[in-house]
Amino acid sequence: MQVCAAPPFALEHALSCDARWRPHDLLHLQRLQAFDNEPSWVREAFGRAPYAVVRRAPAANGFVAIGMRGVGRSERYGTWASSADVVSAVSPEALAFSSTPLAGRDALPAFTALAALQEDATGPLSAFAWGPTGSAGFELAAHVPTVTASSDLDLLIRTHDKPLAQDFASELLDYLQALAQRIGVRVDAQLDTPAGGVALAEWAAGKPRVLARHARGPQLVADPWAATSHGDDA
């Protein structure tokens, strides 16, 4: 997030994340509270699509950390929503198989790649719960044009309860890169682990430690599936 609103609660009350929602889930909101220094584009974006993505940050009871997106890459804003204003929520893995692109937009490279993954029932990705995030996930959830011809396909792969061996991670990365090259789109996959979000490419590279993006901040870890002192608020 390039801009982030100050939390509307005392930091000592920000103990964990609401277990009802996980990072990258998309929330349909009935209201968006305004905070000081809110970027000018946020109200227009919310009026066009009253959706926000759950971001990794601890929040006090009754609040959820969210990210708003505007038209361009520069329009990203981290803010807070009241839990009472959440109308519904949808996870990336639910979007993968329950939503379709808007009419006439399935030929966009990001959606073409997504369709290829959906149709491959025996590929290495089929062993996991997974789904689209980023612009593709947002468009599928909000039903407003968001993906462009140059958009990446961002994926989240749930491995919280299923450790991913590095050799299998390398196989999975090769599979996604071959798909991306064939279609002409960049595919960027993130692993959801107990330590937080870890880039598939980084884990597959066999580094001794990888960067895990956790609710309480980024951390370098040797094994993202080992017990952490942070608990389950990844």
C-alpha cells in the first residue's frame, strides 16, 4: 500500500485479525468510513465498486484492515472498515470456480490463463485450493472492468495446512511459467503459509530463508510451515 490511514483504535487493542476473513478475501461493503488525508479517488472508486480486499494487518475487535484500489497501479489505499459494514465476503479459491469474466472479456490474457488453469484438472496446481487475486480477482468479485490487456494474473495458493516441498514448488513454478509464456501474460503466485504470504518463486529458488509477509510485519524464515510466535493472524 502506498498510502495507509491511521488505525481508528489504540494500537494496543490491535491483537489479531478477524478469523472470519483472511488476507486477499474480497469484502462487499455497505459503507466506507472516511479518514483524514484520504486520497481524492477513493470515494469515486467505492461508488463504482463497493469492494475492498482484506490486507495483512492486526485490527481491534470490530474492525478489519482493508485495501482499496482505484483505476491505476498508483491508486492503492490501505484503510479500515467496520465489521458491521461487511455485507458479504468471497475468497480467491471461491472465485476460481464460481465466477466468470464479464461478457466479451474472457479473451484478455489474464482471464485466458485463468481459464487454462481451471480446465487442467490434473496439473500440479490441482493439489491445492487456489484462486485469483489482484485485478482478476477484483473484477470477478465486483463485476466491474478492472483487468487490462497488460494485467498480470495474480494467484494465491493455500498451503497453510499443507507444506510445499521446494522440489514440488519448482515444478509448480515451471508449470505456471510455461503457461504464462504460451499465453503471453505474467503469472505471479503467492503461497499462503502459517508464517504469512511467501512468493512461490522465492521458495522454489531454494534460498535458506525467504520473506514471509505477516500481519505483524515481514519476516525472514527458513521454514514457513514451522510454528511461529505470531500465532494464526497471518
